[in-house]
Amino acid sequence: MSTSFLRPPSLLRLLGAWRAQDSAEPAYRQLAQALRMLVLDGRIGLNVRLPGERELAAALGLSRTTIAAAFDRLRDEGYLESRQGSGSVTRLPPGRVETPTPDIDGVTGDNLLNWTHAALPAAPGVGLAYAHAVEALPAYLGDLGYDPLGLPVLRRAIAAHYERRGCPTDPDQIMITNGAQQGFSLLLQWLAGPGDRAVIDHPTYHNAIQALQRANVVPVPVGLPVYGWDIDAMDAAFRQTAPRFAYIIADFHNPTGRSMDPATRRALVAVAMRTHTPLVIDETMVAMGLDGSPPPPVACHDPSGRHVITLGSASKIFWGGLRVGWIRADPQTVAALGRIRTTMDMASPVVEQLAVAQLMDADEGLGPRAAMLRDRRDHLLAQLEQHLPHWRVESPAGGLSLWAELPRAEASALAALAGNHGVRIAAGPRFGVNGAFERFLRLPFTLPEAQLDMGVARLVEADARLHARTPRGRDPLALALEADRLI
């Protein structure tokens, strides 16, 4: 297993304001707690080598004795492993605390609220687009209907879409796929093989993690700091682990909702070019801006077109039933992917491609649904602030969900109990590797407000039941460690 190294500037950004100056707790214990939470949250991945004691002491302005005591505590708890000459590497303690057993009187059947899907019903105009597609279909019936690269009319429409966004694109840079998932699978086959590594921002889209693991490609997680992306950490991961590619969600990131600013996009491409690391940029959420439009595509900073490959999809913006996605890359890459595709399937359905071409030409984006989503987002934030004020939730600039931070590492336990109270939720570990993000939940705001209210009410019940099970009179540190080990 490869080991990556976290440099002091990146660690300081992740730590943030870790030390409470008015606290009577010693600095080494506060530092150990902060580092433990970064590991549990997945912001520091497993098998990552931390800076040396002397180096970290200088960066934090602390004594080496304080750093050594914090590291000793983490080693005793099982979060660090140190070997002579190899430094201190992050680990998880062995064993797990069992999640609560479902109650016999759990809610089932039609009363169960499924709060796991971050998706919308069909957009206005989808039905009309299908009608136009059926009208246009006779012109295509004289052909075989097999085109692994996609219908020219749709490739032109998508290229024009990139042009409008400030990214000049030729139709021969576009390949149509059966959704972005197939596009990612094709890229996996072309870029990597079993045992290879791929850098991911962490957390990330859960189906991408599963696709990597099914292909036996090792994900190398680079934790997201409190805000933005850590390009220094990306640079270090690229240089130290020699990944075959990096998978990044730059626009209204799933699950956090954040969007990468133009300067960070330029810096990311520069690092990728310097280290010869292909970037796979997932733009499936790019149309989900609620408080403004996203910056121009990451691909704009790659004039040669050889370093950035972009994934797009019609499913989030128009309708999940439109299983049409696309890949934007240089023409040679598109041709190579077309040859691989013929071993999987022959082409995407013609009617769906014609319908998406109609919708892309209209270029309506979210339209009036943006106001609806903003209202639902703000309504859900208000409900959580009122009924679960001990949770920390930021308002995302876009996307379809909130990334809620819990006080303790108990997301899986809460998700297990929530099902018995009539609501299914997605716990944080679904969006990470090696059990990360046990202090987080993804809560979509795509449901009507009445259902959001119902979901919050049932979460409140589950949260109360979970903490009613906590034994009284326990030492607070022991309780914190037990909660940490829920992952």
C-alpha cells in the first residue's frame, strides 16, 4: 500500500482554529482531538504520513514535547502507527462499536420516507422534447442506429453548450454515453488497471468510489479543507503516489455543494500538467447553481485539451430517466474511447439523444426550478437550525443537498435508527473510503417542504432515541472515543 505525505501548510489549513485558548485542557490533548477528528472525518486519509514532530512543532509554534505527547496519545488510541525511519502514519483503531439494533416497532411500508436521492422529477419541456424527437426519428430510420460516438446533432449541441460557457469545443471532442456513469467506466478502462491509483477529492460521489473499487483501482483520498480545495495537498498526492488520473467534482460538489473558484481551477490544471496527471472533471452538477453561475469550465485552462477530460450528464438537470451523458476530451482520446465502447455496447438510444439535443439547444438551465430549490434549501436549513441546533450545516451555493456535520461520530448509528422512525438517510461513510465521515449526513433538499418537515421530525426522534441509549455517568473522554469508534 502506498503512503502519501501531508505537508505542514496543508495540515495547518485542515486544523484551522483547533486550539481553544480559554480551555483548561492541555494543548497536546486538544491537538490529538483535532487530528483524530480529521482522520475520522476523512479530511486526512488513512495511510498518510504526518509531518515529523520537529517540523510540526515549528509550524504550530509549539514545543516538540507537546507534539510528541499528542502523537503518543493518538498511537495509544490506534489512530497513528509509527516506525523508525518511516514517520507517523494515520490508521483506524481495530474493532467497531455495533450500531443499535432495529426496534421491533420500526416503521415500514408506505410510511417510510426515502431521503437518500438527490434528484428532481422531469423538468418542464422534457415531454415536448420527446415529442420532437419522435417527429425527427423517421429521418434516422434508414440508418443502422449504431454510432458509438453519438449522433452528430447532439455532439454539435453539446459543443455549442461549451462554447456558450466560454470553452471553445469541436463536436469531434464530444462522445455520447449512456449517462455519466458509463462515461466514467469507459475512462477507468482506458486510464487505469487493477492496482493502479486514482486521486479523489474526499468526500466524493459514492458511485465513483464504488466504480474504482470494482475495477480494483486504489482511491487516494485528498481531504477537502473547511472551504475550497487544497491544491498543495493535491500536488503532493500527485507527486507521491503517481496516480493514473484524478477525479474531481469542481462544480457544486456532491455531497458538499461547494464550487471551485477560477484561481483554484487554474492552479489545479497547472499541477496536473506539471505532474502529467490526467484530470477527470465531473460536471454532472454544473447546472445546479442556486446563488450564482459557476465559473468557466476547468477545461478552459487546458488549451491543448490533453490534460482535462470532462464528464457531463442530462440526468440531473433534465430528468434521471434521460440516460444520456457525454465525455469532452481531445479527439484522439474520444476515438480511443469509442473503440473501447464497442466492446461494452454499440450506441446510446437514438430517441433519447434527439430529445437531449432539443433540450440542450433550448439552454434553459434550471429556470424557475432554481427559485423552488432555493426555497427548499433555505426551509431545510431553518428546520435543522430550529430542531437540531447542535448540528453544523453550511448553506451551499448550489447542488441538491446539505452536508450536515454531527457533534459526534455516529452517522451510521443514526441512519440505522432513523429507518425505524420512518426515514432513510445517507450516512457520511457512503461518500468516503475506509470508514470516513462518520460525523456527516447528506440531506437532499429536493423533496417538497412538507416532506422535508416530516424528515426532520423523524430525524429528531431518532437522534433522541440514539442518545437515550448512551449510559449515564461515563467519563466524557471515554464517551468521545466510543463515539469515534462507531465507524
